[in-house]
Amino acid sequence: MIGIYEYLLSMFLISILAGLIGSLVGVGGGILVVPALTLIFGVPIQFAAGASIVSVIATSSGSAAAYVRDRITNLRIGMFLEIGSASGAIVGAVLTFYLVRSGFSWLLFIAFGLILFLSAYFTAVRIRKERQGETDRVNQAQNRISARLKLSGEYYDKVLKAKIPYVADNVPAGFAVMACAGLMAGLLGVGGGVLKVLGMDGLMKLPFKVSTTTSNFMIGVTAAAGTAIFYIGGYINPILAAPVAIGVVAGSFVGAKVLVRSKPVSLRWLFVVALIAIGSEMIYQGLVL
Amino acid sequence: MKNGNTGYDLNSVISGVLKYGVIISTVLLLTGLALVILEKPAGLPTSVEQLISTNYGKPTLDAGQLLSGAAQGTPIFVIQLGLVVLLATPIVRVLASVIVFAVERDRTYVAITLIVLMILLVSIFIVGPAEAHAG
């Protein structure tokens, strides 16, 4: 039995830590918050996802405000792809309600475990990418869809001290990946940023920095589509969600302000290991449930 | 993307909406949580298990009840209002984008942002209530 005040205090502290680590490593806090709620506090996974997705909106909106002002985010690419990610989130949320109703919530644990593995892989890729700096593999050739929808832009790279023009490539495939990322967000209460960045950077061949900030920008709307359904459907408990939202916002704010320049590589490798461990535990829980 | 005629700037409008939305909702959530801890409202569950099994404080869908409850400083309604403001933030951002693109006479993006807005409204007014009804 965990008392309500113990919960409020300890989950607040855990959420600060999740927000801090998330902003340091470049993943959302949700990926740590959901396992904490289910594994430590025994919260049913749909309520954990509901509490987490609220904090996802908060962190995305908070940090997007800064990036949008800096003009790194590509608003048009983001808004176009939101059609896919927000639709995906609705399908994901509906699927969660269906699985819970029909007694298959253990499947959500397994899915979450797999997402943690994907995040581990992504973090490893990212460590390597940021060492290389921006490269020649950014697409600059115009194509029909990008020309029609103005899916191009340029941004000033502080490291290279140059303006880098770019054009979105493979738009239909990228759009499909965003729909999958939205599905994941609506299903599990995370931002789905990992998949969004993999799609924009890998498939659409956008600069990495543009991919991460645009992904972050889209997460707010993606999560909102899922959150509305969770909220109205009754899976967002205010007492459960409030300390998570405040904590994650506080943690990621501190992380972004104080630690923005440091890229602690060893800490991130440690994080890769931690993600694999937590992912395994989530899958195990799903199997014994 | 600065518009010479109107002075509207998409980036700063969006940045402002996001910033103030998060600030207002965080203040409401903090206030509500502080009130819960200080006032110890009657019926507040003592454990996490009890909180889940009763779903204490389950969000009301009655806007009048929410607003009057929050105005009276009822802790649980203050938290719920904070959650609603947070949820509304990206939606207002999309709405603001529709307006700015309209001012810029960018028809393609007025259409695209309207589709995004429609998807969000479908989730609120159609899918959400359907799931609430299904239980």
C-alpha cells in the first residue's frame, strides 16, 4: 500500500529526474514515467499512459516555444506531417481502450517494452550522429510533392557556421512513419518522438537538428489528439497526473537551461543500457500478467 | 516568414501561444496540488490503490461545473482546469496557425492546418465521448 502523499512526493521527484534525463539524452520523459508508474506504484498501464501523455504535451510545448522562436523548426513540414501523426494517435488511443476493455492490457506492456528497445537503438544512433556533425546526406534536390507543399527550408548551423538548405525527400513514406509514431503515442502515452526523428532524418533526409526540433513541435498536437480521448474516456486521473506534469516540466526546463551545451556521452551509453533493462522488465511483466 | 503588410509573424505567434499555455497550466496544476495537500479534501483516497479503484477526481465533462468549481478554489477542479488548459494549448496553436496562414494568403496551408484542427475536434467531440460511453 502506497500512501497518497508518499505517491505525490516520490512521483514528483521521479518525474523531475525523468524530465532532466530526457532533455539531456534527447528522449521524452514519458518513456521513463510510464515504467515508473506501472513497475513502482502498480498503476494500471492505461492510467500510467494517461498521466504520461499530459506531461508529453507540456514538455513538447515548453521546449517547442524556444525552438520555434529560434527558427530551427520547420513549421510547414511539421504541420503537414501532423495530419498523419494526429490521425495515428486517435487510432492508437481507440486501440488502448479496446485492449483494456477486452482484457488484453498485457499486450500494452509488451508494446511498451519494444518501444524502449527502439529508444535504446535510437539513442545509440544519435550519439554517433552528433559526433559527425551535419553531413552531405541532407537532401537538397527538389521533388514534386515538396515543391507543391513547400516542404523545404534552410537553417543556420552553429557548428558549421553556414546556412544549410534542405528539401524533404520521400514524403509519402515519411508521412506513413508519422502515422505509426502517432499510433504509438496514442497507444502508450509517449510522444513518439523517436520514431518521428528516425523518419524525418533517415527517410526524408532532413538535417538532424531540424528533425529533432520539428518532431518536438509535432508532439504537442499528436499527444493532444490522444489525450483528449484519454481525458474524456476517464483514463487521466488528476491526482495521478498533476505531479508528473509539473515534475517533468521542471526537470526538462532545468535540463534545457543548465545542461544545453554538455553532451555527456558516457551517461547516454548508460541510458541505453538502462532502457534495455527497463524494456525487458516491461515485457516480463506483460508475460506474467 | 515575416509579413510586411500585417506584421504578423507565424513563429512568434506560435511561440507565444505555447509559452503562455504551459505557464498558465503549470501554475494551475501547482496551485491545485498545493490545495490538495493543504486542505486534505474530504474523500481523498489514502492510497494509490484506492485512488485507482475509485478513480477519485475523474474529470468532469461539464464545463460549467469545472469553471465554477475552479473559481471557488476546489482543489480537484483547479487541477482539472490546469489539465484542460494544457490540452487546449496545442489546439489553440493550430487555430492560431490557421489564422496566420489565412492572413498570409497561403491557401494550401490554411487547408492543411484546418484538416489538423478537424482531426483534433473529431477526437474531442466524437471519439472521446464514444469511448467514455463504451466505458
